[in-house]
Amino acid sequence: MHAPPSRAERPIHPLVVRITHWVNALAMLIMITSGWRIYNASPIFGDWAFPKGITLGGWLGGALQWHFAGMWLLVANGLVYLTYGLVSGHLRRRLTPLRPREIAHDFVAALRFRLPHDPGVYNAVQRLLYVAVLLIGIVIVLSGLAIWKPVQFAPLTALMGGYDTARIVHFLAMAGIAGFVVVHLALVLLVPRTLPTMIIGREIHFGRNRVVKP
């Protein structure tokens, strides 16, 4: 006879990865929205500015306080994630290898909406995007330091091409991370079963054809 639907669970994301993922999401939300308010105080691109309603901080001083709070949260959380990822081998298992042929193949498959997705297993395009956003994260931290302390970090500011250029680099890095977030959220909407795995850490399957012996 047939048993009622049974639930089988498969481990996907460790607890450390899940916690740092959501803390990182909060920190990035704080930093991006407060950064928009800071930008509005001294626009780079003429008179163009972000709508006040989507910024955080209310005024420049408040935005700076939020920005620094988000920065320290992001740095501390990032150190925890990187330490765990390197020691446990999580980063090596999830983000490598990166082969141009596999990236091209998976990119074409994604454009045709024929790219299979298995929760917990990153395809070549996903691995490339995650590596890219990690590198952009390094750029945004370095350019942020160059803007924050241009005298104390004078060599870094000079490497960025000066204070004004460092602001542009910082803005473009922010745009790159924001773009990654948009793509990330779009993929979650397209494959919603990936969301529970980042909350409970396991993928839940409901089996309907398991045969139970009498």
C-alpha cells in the first residue's frame, strides 16, 4: 500500500552560513540606503540625486552614523564568514572551480531558461557572480577607507586616483553590489524553493510514492 506523503530533508546551508547571510543582508541594506543619503549631500553626477524616501539617516550626520554602524557590522560579519569559509573549506567547495567553458555553457543555458538548479549546488555562472561580488566587496571597503580618511590613508587614496575618483569608484562598486542583489532576488523569485534552505538550512521534499511493506 502507499504511505501518506513523507518529508525527507537534505542539509544545504550550515548555521554559520545562514546567520552571516542574513546579517550581511541587513548590513548591506543599511550601508546602501545611508550611502544614498550621503551621496545626496554632495552629488557626483550633476544634480541627480536619490529620492529621499528610499534613503536612511534623514540628514548627513545621521546618514554617516548609520553608514559607520553598518560598516562595522559588515566587517565583523565578513570576517566571521571568511574565517569559517576558509577553515571549513566551504568557499572552496562552493565557489570553485571556475572554468570559462562551463561559464559560457551555463550562461547560454540561463538565457534560454534551461539551466537546472539544485539548492546548495552553484552552477558556473553563480560561482562567477559570487566571486565577483566578493572582489567588489574588497574594492568598496578600500575605496570607502580612502574617502573616510584621505589623509591617514593617503597612499590608498592616491592609488584610487585621488579623493574624487575614489568617490566614483565607491559609487560604482555600490552599484555593482546593488545589481547583484537585484539579480539574487530575481533568482529567488524564479526558484522560490531556494529561500527556505537559507532559513532552516535544509531542503524539504514531500515523497508521495514511497511503498510501505505490510
